[in-house]
Amino acid sequence: MVLGASPNPVRFSHKAVKSLLRHDQDVVAVGFKEGLIVEEEILVGKPHIKNVHTVSIYIGSSRQEDYYDYIISLKPKRVIFNPGTVNPEFMARLHKEGIEPIAECMLVLLNEEEY
């Protein structure tokens, strides 16, 4: 799941969704505005999503608190904090919940085949 997905093609969250699709990864785009990224619909709000392996965050730490419980409820294996989104408070909480917090760039992980 990409949280903070944007229909704006210059945003990194937009590029992230496109890159996941190019790498044949299942992706759910969740953002603040409806739209499309390639053929992927951007969902708004806090949609119920099953079998989430990874949440890749593209929203700043000041907006993340509203999503703490939501992200934890999805029970992902890991949460990737992309550059500009690192949040030590949330990362500590995720760790306590048994969810791996990672401070990395998802695009780099994909390109280096470490995703």
C-alpha cells in the first residue's frame, strides 16, 4: 500500500505506485484526492484492505498521527518511511506492535531489487 498517493505525476508517491506496477507488485494507492495512477484508482480515507504486506508512507510526520491506528490495524509486516517522512515516535510504536519500521526510499529498494 502506498499511503499519500497523488494523481500528480511529479510527486514521488505517484512515481512509487508506477514503479510498483512496473515491478509486477500488487499495489493499493491511498491518498487525499481521488484520481488514477496508470490504471490504479487512488482510494481516499481509510479503506479496509486485506493482506497488506508493506505500507510505504509518503505523508509527513505531522499528518501521520491520524493514521497510526489505521496502519497498525492493517497488520503489515513492515512500514517504509520514505525520505521526509521519518517519525521516531510512530516507528517505536510500530516496533512494539511487531511491525518492522524501515527508514529507506522505496524507489531505491525497488531499483536495487531489495524490496
